[in-house]
Amino acid sequence: MKKFSVIALVLAVAMFAAVPAMAVTMDFSGYYRARGFFLSNPTLNDKTSRTDSFMDMRLKMIPVLKVHDRLSITSEVWAVSGNTNTTGNNAEELFGDTHSNALRWERAYMTANFDMFDLHVGRMSGGICGLTYCDSESDADRIKVGLKGLDPLGITLIYQKSTEKDFSRTVAPTTADSDNDAYMGLFTFKPEGIDSGILVVYYNYDGNNDDTDPLTLAARANPYDSNYWNLNPWFKGTFGPITAMAELEWKFGKYADYNTDTIAVPDRDYDSKRWILDASFDFGQGNAGLGWAHADGQDRVTTGNEDYTNANLGGADWEPLLILTNSTAGIWLGGVGNLNPDNGGTTSNLGFDIVYGYGSFNVMENVSLNAIFAWAKADEVGEFERLNSLTNVDDDLGWEFDVGCKIQLMDNLTYDATVGYYSAGDLWKRGSTVDNLDDCWAIMHTIQVTF
């Protein structure tokens, strides 16, 4: 035992002695933030009024291990961010709530810089492209190749494994391939003052075509394939003091191509759109702008309805309104959720049209004020009615007015606060003749240090 200890000590000393000779360096970036929320009357009903008030926090660290100038490994670690009440990239740790899952290694991928292309392999950021409006950041297992030397053009080719189901130690798949794969081409054009491009995605999703799900071992009554496209073009241009932006997400194809051809399970087509138009004017100490945002809503689903809209669209990262579109502050608005896709619920079937105006003003070098006013209506109410057993639901979502302030307390440390007032529209009456509808207001404030 003594001889083994001596050998282990010698090996350890040799390893530590070799470290200075290696060309490995480590860079860190990330942030820590703490947020507080208050929302009055989230039910929008004066008979069941209550308040929601809570705080959360997150520490996000991005270490980059640089093997040498052309080779690195990037990872992402979330600490105190394991709250079980939130999921995905909205996961936060609540004040007063501790979990053993408070440290999570979210991503890890290698980057190799060759003369003619860059190669990325591993788990990295997904759901990000173009403008924020169609973004829903997620983790994605990818192989990505970006070609070099084409400026101002850019070409990136991506293979993404969304779900792996072929590998199973419990049951053999009953079809040749039951994975979910996506194939992407990203084409950009970015001359001076312009950011434009298009993302083209083909989804070959076979994860639901097995008679028996190899992950759950449950029998699937109506197996089907999903094969559809996503076109995501965008444009942002700055012309003097004017900035114009536009973005579209359009998914089309077969959402469900059933293995059986019975009238009870007709195939369903995918036809879903989301777009935004925005223009702003910069006047030196601030700016002002107008915009129109749209997301398709789902018609009432009936037997034989072949169109499926508002399914799996992005947009969770677009949060201009504190109550109507924020992924955290309005999660139970009206008892079912607001318009942010991450909040799920039956409101995701509504879609929307939002017309808004906004502005900001730099009061002093480290203090800025901002405001936004928006009016919203639902694009479709049919499926919302069906899922909630309602009739005669109005499409008026109402209007919201928010004001905020952002203060640069010191280098890398900011504090911002926003107060929002939401005048609930008749949609929240749920078709009832009894009017218990009431408005609500909210406040969110955040302190954040970046590094």
C-alpha cells in the first residue's frame, strides 16, 4: 500500500509539473442576476382577486477552454438555477427554495477553426436566428460547419439530432428509423448597416412512427411521421437615423402523416406563420418607434380539419410587454397564461396581432427611461373555446402600458425596473354575460452583474 501511495504521489507531481508547459488557457464569461416580481390580480377577475409576489436568481457561467488559437471547448454552467417550477431556459432558483439540482451543466461543444471553415460539434445554443422576434433559445445537439471567406455573404450548414430513439436497451424499434432529425442551411448577407438572411430547415421527425415507443414502452395507437419545412427570413437595416426591421417564420408541410388512412385520424398539414414589422427613429438622446407583430392562431380542430397552425413556433425570447408577453411575470394570466409560447396553456392557440409604440430617453449618461404602449387582439379563438369548453369568446385582448428605468450603477452592474398596467379585453370574459373582469398591474426589477 505504501509503494502504491508513493507511485501515485510521483504521478501527481509529474502531472502538475507538466501543466505550465501546456498551451491550455481558460476564459470565463456570464452573469449573476436577481429579480423580483409583483403582479396584482393575475386572474383578471374581481371576484377571485389575489396577488403574486416572488423573487428568483440565476448564476450563468460560460467557461471556454482554449487548447490553442484554433481549438477550444465551450461549456455552459447554471448555478442556483434548478427550480422545479420552471423549465428550460426559463429555469430560475426561487428565493427561499433550495434544490439538490442547483448546479447544471447545460452545454459543451468543441470549436475547430480551419482555414476554409469553422467546425462546431456538441450541445450548443439552438432556436436563435435573425431577430429576437422568432427566437426561443434552447439546447441543441448539432454538427455545424460555417464557411469562411465569403464576406459579406455567409453560409452555415447544420445537422441537428433533436431526439434519439433508435438506441434502446429495453425494446427494439419496430421501424427502421424513429429519430427526430433536422437539416438546416443558414444564408446571410451583412454589408455595412444591414443584417439580413434566411434560415431554411427541413424537419424529418420520425419519433412518433413506432407502434411501441422505445423510451416509454407504451403502445402508440396512431403512429405518424412529421416532415415539414421552416423558412425564417429577416432584415434589419440602418439608414441614417432610421432603423427598419422585419422577420418571418413560416412552417409548412406534413405535421402528422399517419400510418393508417382512416377517417378518424386524417393527416394534418402544417401551415403556421409569425411575423413582425418595426421601424424606429434615433434622435441622439433616445429613440422612438412603431411596430406590428403577428402570430397565427389555431382554428377549431374538428374531424377532417387538415390544417394545424400556431404549432411549435418560436418567439419565447420576445418579451416587450411585462404582462402580456413576459415568460415569467404573466405565466398564469387569466388562469391559463399569457401570450408567451413558453407559458403553454391554451392561450398558445389564440395567436395575436399586437400594434405597439415605444420610446427611450437617456436622462443622463448612466440613466435611461423607456416606455411602450400596445393594443392586442387574438388571431383565432376557436381552439381556445374548444379546449376550455367555451362559446362566444371575443377576440379583444385589451391594451398594456409599461414604463421603465435602467441605471448603470457601476461598470458591469445594472439595475432596471419596469411597471406595467394591463387593461384586460373582453376575451377574458370567456363569453360570459357576467362581467367580473378587472385590470391588473405588475412590477419587475432586476439587478445584474456581467463578467
